[in-house]
Amino acid sequence: MKKILVVGANGQLGNCIRKIAPDFELDYEFTFTDSQTLDITNADQVNSFFSENKPDFCINASAYTAVDLAEKEEEKAFAVNAEGVAHLAQACVDFKTTLIHVSTDYVFDGETNLCYSEDDFTSPIGVYGESKLKGEELALEINPNTIILRTSWLYSEFNKNFVKTMLNLFSQKDELGIVGDQFGQPTNANDLAEAIMSIIEAQQKTFGVFHFSNYPETTWFEFAEKIAEFSKSKIKLNQLTTEQYPTPAKRPKRSTMCLDKIEEIYKIEPKHWENSLEECVSILAQ
């Protein structure tokens, strides 16, 4: 039986993998860790954990994701998103483990009207994106048997995210302003969890960088409109510009990613974001 280590098990993606793990337990043994049980910023602890458990696959779902706070906590962001990834990558080399590392669309600057392919030039515009890009680079440099999955605008029924924040605000306010000039792809973390398991189950492994999200692109405003529609909220939503809603960290204007590569190589067909969102809102309404 193959062993799967899920690092960052208390995050959105970790919880979504935990949810579907029983469907795969005939073939895989899962181990779930959080920062308390495995501190990836501690190289000795990572090495010791791998030595004891010898996983066949390591899914790195852990990350420092506080985009705005990262501008003040650069050292902390790089410790988790770069140095921690390097420690996992080295352990994966030492113990012949396949690393599946989750990254972000924020490695791009967003200054394009086209979708980004995996080979396009990366140029992050904030500390969070810089730290995630460094993690990608270190992972591939240390361990060629790494699969990097860049995803975007992640949400689920778990933890804090845009969908849950909107639903909470809808219940408290009559009117809300949402940015309407930033484009991206909302992604249900449950879909990402299923994509990762499809990759693990694939007979042939192709390593390197892949993009995975739901499709097509939309804006935060249109995303919020659909959340309101599916939750039957009567809130009035007003469209704002980025300039009208300043944040400590700059966001990419259009970080839309091309999804052809993962579909072609791993036969994974991304879902329409509206369908996945409706499922999530339905779960949250129960």
C-alpha cells in the first residue's frame, strides 16, 4: 500500500483531501500533519518525520497565505513558502518521495490580456507571490520529481475564504462594494483535491509546473454576484475599482491561467466555476 503524506492538513485543501481520503483507503494510507505535528521550517524535524514514515507521495498543502500581512512579515512568509518547501523537497529526494506542491497565480504580475501558460515569465508584485515563486524554484532545483500545481482564488466550505466572508457580510449588511477590475479564476478546493488524487493515481508521471483552477475567468464582483444569487441574498452590490479599494499588497490585474497542459497530460478536465460555486454554497447552506 502506497503512503501519502498531506502537509498542512488543517487548511482548506488539506481538509478537502481529508474529506475524500476514505474513497482511496483501499490503495493508499494517508498521514495528515499540521504545523504542530510537522514544522516544515525545521529541516531536522522534516528529515526525522520522513525517516520514520517513508511516504511515497508528499502533498504540500501548507502555506503562508496572508497576502497583505506578508508585506510586513516577509521573513515569516519566506520561511514557510520557500525554506519549508526546500526542506520538504530535500526529504523527498532522500526518501524517493514524489512531491506535489501547491503554488499560486500570484507568481504573475497580471499585466496581460492573455491567459498565462506554465512557461510564461513570472514576475510577482508582492511578498506573498515572491515567496511562493521562490518555493517553486527551490522545489524543482532540489527535487526534479516535483509536480507544482498553481491554483487561484481558492475557496471551500472549510476555513476562511472569500465565499464564506461574503456570506457572512451578506447576513450583516444591506450594501457592499466589491472590486470589479481584477480578473482571475475562482477554484473550489474540493476540485483541486480531486485533481491531486487523479495525478497520484496516474500510471505515468510528468513532473514540472501545471496550472489547475476552475474556468473561465471572472472578476471579484461577478464572483460575489453569483454567491449572492446562489445564496438567495438580496444584498445590493456596488462595483469598485482597485483604486477605490486600496490594500497593503498589490494584486495582479489579470492572473488568468491556461489549463490546457493538465488536461492534455493528466486528462483532468476543470469544471466551470459557477457549477463548483453552487455546490459549495449549497453545502454551506445546510
